[in-house]
Amino acid sequence: MGRLSIPHPHRLLLPSPSPSPLHPSSDASTIPRRSRFSPSAHRQIRSELSLSCGSHLIPHPAKVDKGGEDAFFVTNHNGGILAVADGVSGWAEQSIDPALFSQELMANASGLVVDEEVSYDPQALMRKAHAATSSVGSATVIIAMLEKDATLKVANVGDCGLRLIRRGQVVFATSPQEHYFDCPYQLSSEKIGQTYQDAMVCTVELMEGDIVVMGSDGLFDNVFDHEIISTVSGSPEVAEAAKILANLASNHSKDPNFDSPYSMEARSRGFDVPWWKKILGRKLTGGKLDDITVIVGRIISSSDSREVGYETT
């Protein structure tokens, strides 16, 4: 089988990019920006809910020394806030460290959670954190905020993602935003990039026992939803689940024979092995080497003080 070797890092968004002939640039006006998901009308009456979270980060094999280019934070402020930023690797081609922008963006967001203007508004937090970021670069970003009445608000720019798992099924998932294949929407230091106004904003109603899985594209490009479900369902501890998922994504990313979500998407966009290899029954396969960030949160009753906690492994 052909090893996946198509566009490597995330592409840097530059003025007047040449869109791939296989996938024209998306028209931002056609992308739904707000949606709401609610469980069955027969859902149980709930007390205030909180997140019990665990996280794990594995850098790209070539970026271990500097810790990779992903950044994230988790806090229990106002019920719980989760955020992930993935620095766009294309900046390295201009001798700019892609990690600086994502790290500063997350540091700013973490410091701004106490600002009353961003209370329970992930899009507002994204706006203020972006405005405060002075590093040159760009990043995809996702922010989720849990209100204690069991409402999760999500703002997403690019291809970081979130899955909500309930009773062994994915009942809500974010969708990636991109200009063309491997060039996601991105908050940027440059005017050509996206802003908080381009974020896809969703409101999700939660139930006790729900599991939230958030991560950079290094997770979702290499691990299928059914693998995520089986992992979190079989792991009693959220920190353990986050570590297992990150390791699974890392192993898949290095496997040239694994038919990953990324390789399947690449083939659907027209990237594949030469025709003569197809005649031999071969196809483009393999995972995508990348930084991998995973956050797993279990929705619990705030009264259960034994479980509330935030763990990083």
C-alpha cells in the first residue's frame, strides 16, 4: 500500500492562496455559524453539573525537544472551560516558531476567563485572547464552556474538534472549517486570517454521565469515532482515557498501513497512489504525523466532590 505523503504540515494561509482544484475554497457565508443540540425531551431533571477532566499531549516526533506546537488549558472556572490551539506548521518555512502564537493565545485565554465580558461566551473569550496576542503566526482553536445548568457552549475556528458521547454513541460533533484540503481556518497575526466572527458556535445541552472529548486534529486525523467511544467507555478514569487516546493516535500516525481518517479523506479529495499501483490493488494509506492533544471530560454532579478534578498526564 502507498504511504500517505500528501500535504504534511498545515498550510499557512497567505494572501490570495491558490485553492486546490480538488476542493475550491469554502465560502464562509455558506457555513452555519450557530447551532443547538438538545437531548430528548424526556431527559432527567439535573442538579448543577461540572466537568471532571484529564488531558494528555504528545508532540510530533520531530518536535519533541520543544514540546510541539499545540497548546491547551483546562480550568474549573464557572463550571469548566476547555480550550485547544494548534499552531500552523507552515510558519516554520518562514523561520517563525509556530508554537509561539498558539502558546500565547492559550495563555491569554486562560488569563481572561475571569473577565466578566467573556462569562459563558467562548466566542468573546476567543475575540479578546486573539486581540491580546502579539506573536507572529496563526493557529486553529476550539473553546468550550460549561454552564452549571448543563449547557455547553462551543466556539471553533479550524479543525480542532469535539465529540460528545452519551450511552456509547457520538451524539454531537463539531465539523472542521477549511479553505481547501489541509488549509484550515485559522486565527492569525495577519489580516488575511480568520477572526472570532468566523467561528462555528454551538450550544449543547448535557446530561450527567456524558463524556466530552476535545482535541487537536492530531487526534481526529488518526483515530476513528468508534475507537474513541470504545476507549472512553472502557476507561474509568478520564486521565487514563486521555492518555490511551493520545497513544492510540500516535501509534496510528506512524503506521504506514493504517487506513486512517486522514488517508480516507485524502483519497476522497483525489490524492492517491499512481494509477499503475491502483491496478495492483494498492491505495494511499497511513496516519498523519502531528502534535496530538487530547482532553477528556466526564459530566458529573457538582455535589459529588469525590470526582471533581483536573488531571494532566
